[in-house]
Amino acid sequence: MDDWTFGWTLALFGMGGTLLMLWIFSVLIILLRKIFPVKTEIKSEAKK
């Protein structure tokens, strides 16, 4: 394997691995938001 082939292979696997990890993190965040939903409080002026 010459230097150019190795360089392109390394670059493509590096970019692909980065995109794969970002996708896995986004799926993990979506699952965590479904397991632990955000509780929002509604503050109304009538309660004061």
C-alpha cells in the first residue's frame, strides 16, 4: 500500500468513524430524553 492509498483510507475511516460516533451519541441523547423527560413548570399570574 503506497502513501496516498494509506492516507485516503485513513482519512475516510476517520471521517466515517466520527460521523458514526456522532450518530450514536444523538440516538443515545434521544433515548435518554424519552427515559427522563424534562419537567416544565407553568408559572401563571393567577397564583400570585
